[in-house]
Amino acid sequence: RRGNPVTVHFVNRDGEKITAKGSPGDSLLDLVINEDLDFDGFGACEGTLACSTCHLVFSEEVYEKLGPVTDEEMDMLDLAYGLTDTSRLGCQVCLTRALEGMEARVPESVADIRQTQDSSS
Ligand code: FES
């Protein structure tokens, strides 16, 4: 075991709160997958920084604890629909003890840039 689980409260698109626990070191995307959370279209590229469907919005206090944003994440975040100053990509945010009890809001809409690029399917 990698230590005590970290509790995360997700707020889904209907404003419902969903509480899940993940291991420190897991990403928020891992948590969504492992706990089988039903956020439609979330994590479409499976954490390879090729979509932006794992866009999550945080409070300022939480955002400051999330760690650095890479240029690659920044580029992809720029494409996220409804970007905020406290947005991150869930597949790039790893759980730490300091994040215990954090809240992560799933934005109402997602833009999967792969779908916009290929509208024929
Ligand atoms: Fe696609 Fe995070 S899952 S960028």
C-alpha cells in the first residue's frame, strides 16, 4: 500500500457531489477510471495530453497546492472549453496528502479537439 487514500469530492455537471478515494501518486484521471465515475467523455485520450476532456476546475486554495503546470498541459488547457484561472487537466494532477478533501468540478462542456478536427465521423 502506498499510504492512506486521499479523499476527493467531485462535482459533476448536474452539480451532484461524488466522493471518491485514491492513492497518493495517482492522477485524478486514474481516480475517475478506477472508481468508475460516470463523467461522459472524460479522459478521452487516456492521459496522453491529446484532448482536454479531463478539464477540471478548482478553488484557488486547492489550485495553489496542485503543483506546476507543464507547457504541454498549458497548450492543451488553452483548447479546453470554458477555461478558468484555476483550471487544470485531471490527467496531469496527482494526488498528495495535502489535497485531502479537495473539491474538483467537472465543467459543463468539454471540447475534444480530436472530434472538432474530424467532424466526418
Ligand atoms: Fe486527454 Fe487529459 S485525458 S488530456
